Amino acid sequence: MTITIKNLSALRDNLDLFTEDEAHWLAMWIEYLGDKETAARIRETPGEFKEIILNRYEELREWIREGNR
């Protein structure tokens, strides 16, 4: 089965498919999407990449909900 991750929402939905060994790759991808701060946090603490991504998703979800699209 192949899953395509196109955005932060899809990443969140499939986060359990990734291991700490892939945290560096995820940081590069997130930086490519323009979120250098989150990428840097993942690089600093790769063992916490899932929590970092989930927290960032929640931050953005709240921002979108407030109408700041």
C-alpha cells in the first residue's frame, strides 16, 4: 500500500508510519514547505518529532479556524 503525504494534515493522519530514523527527512520536507522553525525543532530533538508535528498541526488548525487563511 502506498500513501501520499501532501500536507501537514496527511502527515498527522499517518504519523505512526514514520520512525525516529526518518525524523531528519521529515524536517527537510517541512522546511521545504516553508516551516523552518518546526524543522529546526525536529532536528534538535528528533526523538520528539511526533509531538512537535502534532503540536504544530494544532497551532495551525487554530490559526485557520480564526479565519487567517
